[in-house]
Amino acid sequence: MQWLMKRWLILGLSVLPLTALADAQPADAGAGVAAAEPAPAATFSILEYQIVGNTVLSNLAIEQAVYPHLGEKKSVTDVEQARQALEKAYHDAGYLTVLVDIPEQEVKSGLVRLKVTEATVDRLKVSGSRYYSLGWIRQHTPALAEGSVPYFPDVQKQLTDLARTPDRQVVPVLRAGRAPGTVEVDLQVKDKLPLHGSLEANNRYGANTTPGRLVGTLRYDNLWQRQHSLSLSYQVAPEKPQESNVLSATYVIPGADGQAYALYAVRSRSNVAAVSGFTSLGMGNFYGLRWITPLRSRGERYNHTLSLGVDYKNSLESVLGGADTANAINTSITYVPYMIQYAGTLREGKALTQFDIAANFHLRGSRNNDQDFANKRYLASANYFYLRGDVQHTQPLGQWSVYTKMSGQVASGPLISNEQFSAGGADSVRGYLEAEALGDDGVQGTLELHTPSLFNPATSGLGQVYALAFMDGAWLSVMSPLPSQQSVFLLSSAGLGLRVQGFKGFQFGLDWARPFKSLTYTQADSSRIHARLLYEF
């Protein structure tokens, strides 16, 4: 773009000269007369700057840029400073391809002209993409449309949106265009097949089930060449598939301005012994719709979103007395709850805070009446409401770090088991079975101290390997309990763990936990190991 950087300064002398030359004194070679000192630069009045070629910058911004360079006894230097100030105003406003020149002119009546060259996009090329539509990428970069003056805040935002998928990188390259006053933009794409999957083996299990779960997931992130995403997941208890057999699907449609629409479906089938001599059939079909929209960002440190959702839950459950299927108690229920969620992320240097709070509710008469809920839970109402929140924070301490997490729920009244707050398990209070305790209200907290990486990731090839020490705890309360029902649950534990992340697609987690409070299936001061092995591609 050298031609754009060339400057001309050819000023006429017929009325008010911008440059004055002193008369040259002939040198007397024999006498050795010293050369005369150059005459001072001529000055002149500048009463107005006439800006030629502007279409994108406001009059106010132009006036603020050139106003300090108006007045009497000005020189060529002041004109150059005005040119620089105006060009900087364009660049600060986001128009980086705009240049300002001083054209050849005669200064009359204090009027100086500045010529603005708003370099437009002569040609937009997209190259290098194998798995993503070139036309789709072009369509989603309107700030670089041919014939437009690029507004770089919009350019940056659109390129950032294109880079949200880890399977695609877009690098813009600007060159001088075929015609003077234009630029050519080449969007160079590096992409890979947007197919991802994972396989996980862990030793999680709930009460009266066999240890161990296998989870497989497959996801494709560019259906129809429109960046639609479809993922399928299957979870099973390998020893007894009838204990846990869950198939789920999620479909995500990207919208305008970072919005997204998500649909999900879950088919759950299980046959779990709840108490001695009785079997609970935990089966159901669940469907949901979510709308997620980013809210106006408050700087680069804080981002937040709003989500609205509706679900269709068809819980097919019954309780059998031993092998007597004729006397089964039907506790099935179908209902349509709603949710509103606000979530945020705050970054302060290397510190990271994430939180969300969601209102979940069901309206009487929208699908079921109170009797349907009461059949499933004593005094449960179809007109329920509860708030559920979660906050987690990672704070570096030199090479070490501290991780804290707290989640909780507050309900308006007794809830059916599908909506209760659960505690216990690998992602909750370690040392206990998965969801060993349920309550209408509850709070759970975690505190972890992480060591520095035990090996150098650059030389060991093991990725991040670190140890941790943790403490977990939870309190849950059951509203309007039955006479034989426990109303308050306390869970607490501590232990040590190890994490391996980023080793050729593998992740490994191992925790040893010692619970301090006894529950139905866990004794205080016992030990439990939580293990997880995950491979991703």
C-alpha cells in the first residue's frame, strides 16, 4: 500500500505563499563571505479547513481534530499537524484504510483543503476452506463487502464470530487494490473436519446399582454448511444395562448476533432397586427448547447471557413390590416447566469467575393439576417455583491455584424428585454415591488447592499434570417430610486427587475421599475412590 502512503505538498505562491525563500547571496570566492542564514518560514492565517471526500466521519469529529490548528501565523507545519490529527481521528474511529493528503492548492482567504481517501474494498477473496462453505464465510463478513469502507470494530467482531468454532481459523490479509484508492481483502481459512467424539469410562453409580458407567458422544458442528450442530450421547451401566440406559440428542442452531437455539431429547430407561424388596422403574422421555442470547458486553473482562427455556417431561415411574407387578404403584407424571437463566463470566488477569442463576417454575393448569403432583410427592403442587444458582472461581496463587465452587437451591414448597436438589458423587460431595441425598432446599460447596504442573508440558508430552487437595460439603432440607422421612441431610468430606489433561486427547481424574457424615449407603470415616478416564477427538 505504498501508493497510499505517498504525500504531496505543492503550495501556490500567487496570493499567500506557504513557503518563502530567501534571496540567495552570491558567494565571493576570493573574500570567503559566509553564506546567509535561511529566511524564516512564511506564516499565514488558516480560518477554515475544507475536507474533501469524507463520507464516514461525523462533522463534530472532524472539527475536533482540526480546530486546534486554526488561527493566525500558521505555517506548513501546522497544516501537516492538522492532516495527521484528522487521519488519526479516522483510525481511532475504526476506519483504518482511510488516509488524508494535502493536495496542490492556492491558499485564499484562509481556506486550506484536505483530501480524504476512503479506501474501499475492491475485491473480497476467501481461500483455503475445505469443510466450510466459502460463500457462507463471505456472507457472514458484511463489513468487508466489496465497495464498502471497512469499519474495523465490525470486522473484528465478525472474524471473532467466525473463530468461535475451534475447527476454523480465519486470517485477513489486506493488499492494495487493482484501482487507486481501493484495497483487496483475502480471508485465508485454515479448517479441519468438524466431527468430534468422546468415550468415557468412570466408576460412578447410585444406590443399589452396580459400579461403573460408559458414556459415548458423537458431534458434528457444520450440518447443511450452516454451522448447525448435532450431538448424540449414550450412557449405560456395562454390567447391568437395565440399571442405567440413557440416550440423548441435542441440536443447536446459531442465530444472529451470537444467539443460539437449542433443542434436546432424552430417553431414559432404568430398573433400580430403591429399598429392600421394592423396585423403582425410573423411565422417562424428556424434551426441551432453549433460546440463548448474549447481552451487551461490559468490556472484554465480563460477558453474560440470558436463556429462556421450556421442557416437556414425561416421567414414567412405578414402584413394584418385589416381583408382584400387578400391585405396582404408578407415580408417572407429565408436565411442562419453564426456566429463565442469567449467566456471566468475569476475567481478572488469570483469575476466572463463572456464575449462573435460574428460575424454574410450573404453572397450574398448563398440563397437570395438583393431584398428579401429589400422587408423586406428598403435598407437592403443580404451581411450584424454585431458584437454583451456581458460582465458581479460580484464583492463581503464584504457581499454585485455588478453586472454589458453591451451588444451591431455594424452593417455594415440596418438589417432586425430578426437580429436587441433589448432593453426593464425583461432581458434588465426593466420598458419597451419586445423588445420595435429595432435598427441596440445599447448598453445596467445594474448596480445592491445586499444585503447579508436576511435569513440564513442553518437554514431557503429558500435558497438564497436577495434584489437588479438597474439601466438600452440602446441606439439604426436605419440606413437609413424612413421619418416617429424614428432613435434613448433612454431607462433608475431604481428600486428595490427581488430574492429567491434554495428553494426546486423554483426560484422567482420580480422587480419594473420606466422608465425615453417615448417610444410608455411606458410613462416616470410610473411603471411596472416584475415577474417570476420557478420550476426546
